[in-house]
Amino acid sequence: MDFRHLLYCLDENKILGFGEFGVVFKGCVKVANQEVAVKTIKPGAGKIYLKSLMLELKILMLVRDHENIISIVGAQTSMLNSGKIGFFYHFAAL
């Protein structure tokens, strides 16, 4: 995937985790130069997975601050039609 025009950068060699429809990379928010975990959708994933991620985003925006959930910093959804989406979470090193 071409991530050059996005608000975030990520290192495709630094996978922090993955699930059924998403992959989490170590990355940064370009405008703030802030280290984050970037959750993206797997290449070739169907629209149902995009909808699932958008639902996750809505829930995280409602929950905001909770002691058991890593806070979301932001998201880029402007390229949904091309299957590109990115959620930025505070990076929590182990």
C-alpha cells in the first residue's frame, strides 16, 4: 500500500500486532511528530472490515478516557474509498 500521502507514517517492518482484518504498526503522526501505534486494514480486506473499523472508531470516540483502553490520538478516514484507513493510538511500550 502507498502510505506517502497520509497524515501518518509507519514502519511496515515493525508490526506490533494483527487481527482478522487489521494490522498494527509502529508509526508517527506527521504533523505532531508523535510516536503512535497505527492500526490499518489489511490489503484486500472487504468492505465489511472497513465498516467494522469505522464502528470501532465510533466506539473509541465515545469511550475516550478509560483506564483499561489505550487512548486514540486520531484517525484518517479521508481515503476510505480506496481502502486506506489509519487509527492512531498512544504508543505503549512493553
